[in-house]
Amino acid sequence: MLTLKGDERVLDVATGTGRVARPVAKRLNGGRVIGVDQALAMLDVGHQHQEPIPAYDQSAGAADALPFKSNSFDRAFVSFSLHHFGNPSGVVHEVLRVLKNGGRFVVLDPVIEEAKDSVDVALEAKVNRVFRRTHGNDFRFHTASSIQRMLTKAGFRIPRSNVMSYSFNQEGMDGIPTGRHWLEVAEELETEAPELAERMKKTYFTWHRHGDHVHVKGSFSYALITGVKPA
Ligand SMILES: C[S@@+](CC[C@H](N)C(=O)[O-])C[C@H]1O[C@@H](n2cnc3c(N)ncnc32)[C@H](O)[C@@H]1O
């Protein structure tokens, strides 16, 4: 989706340890990936990585106040981080600023379903509350359309938007990103708010506890959205 030729200057917003930046940097030939993150500890893990990637540079900074000149990147992406930002639309505006005209921005983020009634709204609030206990007060799941709206409002054109589903049917949440927290929500709802538990089962996944084990079956979704800065 980044449509790389190889010589691009690519920004990875909230690069973390460089998990996604590395395979992107490997695709370049003459270009560079510059990863920015506010957590020095995360950058440090990336810096100490056993396989140094010459085309990958790191920079410390906040995603909503990017330490880069305007019109200086050909491509940008943000992976698994938008839901962590306290000021996501500020980040999107900053990405628009640092991209060159015609530059491309790809957002990859886990998304929840669009709320259709008050039960969905209450479920969404509960999910966010539980995730905030471990991920901090800025945490907030977006929907695919709220991400699109945010990009459009900032001035991006959206040529492409996909939602991919990740299905599972297994014992326990091992190997399912953030699955443990989803299960925490589910089990609390069962005693606190059976109506919300039923909606959770219909929308996301079912869970059946037997002894120390719990069988889970359902799916989570990820949005992959491309924005283009108008030429
Ligand atoms: C779940 S990690 C994702 C890292 C990486 N993009 C990946 O896919 O592996 C989220 C990252 O967002 C960073 N982060 C959160 N808020 C930020 C902000 N306002 N500015 C810069 N980085 C931020 C965190 O420090 C963390 O490294």
C-alpha cells in the first residue's frame, strides 16, 4: 500500500522497536525509513537489535509535534499506534504537514465496529475503560470510518480503505494480539452487564470457560487505510 519504488524517504510514526520499519527499510534501495517515537526505551530496544538495518534511522519526538521540516517525506505510515494517541487528529495534521504534495500515508490499526445503538455505545465505553487500565488514559479504539473521517478532515484524499478480519477458534487467547484484555472485558461483563456480554458475543467473540481453560471463537478487525496529500 506504500507503493514503494525504493528511493523514498519514509516516516514511521510511533516506530516503537522498529518491528514494521525494518521490513519496510529492507524493501528500499537508496531510500530511508525514519522512525519517530516518544519512548526512548522502545527506540533503545530497536537500536540494540542484533541485525542493524542501514536504511533505518530513529528520532525521538512526539507524533503530534513531529521534529521534521514541512514537505520532507515521500511516504508515511503508522502501525498499531493510532489508538494510543491522546491527540490522533493532531498527529494526522502533522503527517500531512511533513509529507510532500502527492505523498502517501498508510494507517494500520485494530478497529472496533461502528456503534449502531446505545448498547454498542455502552460496550465501546466498557472496552476502552478496561484497556485504559493497562495502556493509559489516552487509549481509544477507532472505527474504520472514524479513521477515514479524521484523514479526510485533515485534507487527505482516501483512494483505498480495507478492513481485514482475523478469525480465531482456540483454547485461550495466546497468540491473539490484545486478546487477554478482550477476555477481561468479556468476563467482567458476564457478571456486571449481561446485555453487553450478549452484544460482545454477537459482535466480536464467544467464550466458554471449562475448568482452568476458556474456549474462544470469533474475529477482530484491522483497518488499512491510505491517504494521499493532494498535489
Ligand atoms: C504498540 S506500539 C507500536 C509500535 C510499532 N509501530 C509497531 O507496530 O510495532 C505503540 C508505540 O506508540 C508510541 N507512542 C504513543 N504515543 C506517542 C506519541 N504521542 N508520540 C510518539 N510516540 C508515541 C509508544 O511509545 C509505542 O512505541
